[in-house]
Amino acid sequence: MANQLTLGVKDVHVWRASLDQTPAIVEQLRQLLSADERIRADRFHFENDRQHFVVGRGCLRMLLSRYLEIPPGEIQFSYGAQGKPQLATANAQLHPFHFNLAHSGTLALYAFTRVGEIGVDLERIRPEFTGDDIAKRFFSPGEVACLNELSRELRHEAFFNCWTRKEAFIKAIGMGLSLSLDQFDVTLGPAEPAELLRTRWDEKEAARWSLKALDVGPGYVAAVAVAGRDWQLTFLDVDKVTIEQVGKGGLPR
């Protein structure tokens, strides 16, 4: 496969990566990081957390380098008020497109598009975090009612469906948790398509956005939100397509 990746005007690419990699791959990816990212990595107390950070940021730089056709080390980031990463001014002017990333457990997701603002979220299903008190605290009354109508067997998945769809949306608009999660409604039932139903601040806002659930593997739930309606999703695997090339020195430095 060629190093360059092509992103059409209607494309949304979502990549999945395993954060558990061999020491050799971790070291290869570490070489792609900026000086400040290496400092951040070294601040982690546990080696496993340090390696996951290195793999997560290294894969992001590796993928961006293939879309932008520039060496990973030349990519510069800036951050919004709520911490959303974006290309710094020089890179963004030359290569205008949107991206976002998420990680949970041993997986990471990376989303790229030219359609519009994008957000992606990934959560490992943990039944101990799906209690009624958490739902009532963060979800809208309508979402809580929908959750309560489901059987206990379906409720855990539905809870994380709701959570990831909400997180993907607030990440896309760059608000983070500064926007209360009960200010908008999403679908959550396991049999329902992902959808932003309404927002409290603008009755027309929901029509601007698309939500899609992502099947990333057993034990996880994920979603992507895009500012646009006409786009095509392609799901790709970093492990099979890309990381092996790093181990062989096959990507630009």
C-alpha cells in the first residue's frame, strides 16, 4: 500500500488501533513524537500508561503524515479552549481538514474528514458505571426514560450508546464537558440508528449533524459525529495496514 492516503470531499475515515504494541514498535513510534510529547510521555508513572500514550500520539502523527504528505515531525498542533486538538495555523492553511481521536482501554480511534467538524468517542463497556444515578445526573429526562424502558440485559449497552454519541457531538463542536450533556438528546436503544434528535439552544441545530455508531469490537461502544449529512464512512485498521510499515521503517520521518 502506498504511503499517501487520499481523503475525498465526502469521505469520513475512521481508523482503529491497538495501544498494546511490542517494545520495538513503541520505540519506533516514540521517534515520531515532538519534544514536548516525549516529555508528557515520561511523566506517566506507570509504564503501561506511558506506552499507550506513545502509541496513541505516534499513530496520530503517522496517519496525519500520510494524509498531509509531510514528515510526522513537521506536524504541529494547536488546541481549542476545551482541549480539542487541531492542526496549527501553518499546517491548517496548507491542508484544511478536520480530525479527532479517542481512546479507552487498549483501543484508540482516529477520525478524519473534509466534510466538516468531526468528533469521535470510544468507551469500554463497564457495567459498574451504568447506574441510574449517573444517567439522571448527565442524561436528559427523555434519555433517562428511554433507558428505563429497556431490559437490564440491554441497559448497559444503551447507556454507553448514549454516552459515546453525546461525547462525539460535544467533541465535534469543541465544547467538551463545558456543555452540559442534558442540553441535547440522542438515540440510545441498541436497535435504533444513531441520531442527534434535538438541542435545547437551537431547533435547527440537529439537522446539521450526522451521528453513526461504530462497531469496533466486543466490549466496546463507539460513535462518530460529523457536521454534514452527505458523507461516506470507511473503517480501517491501523494494526493491519500501517503499524507494520513503521516497524520496517517504511514511513517518512
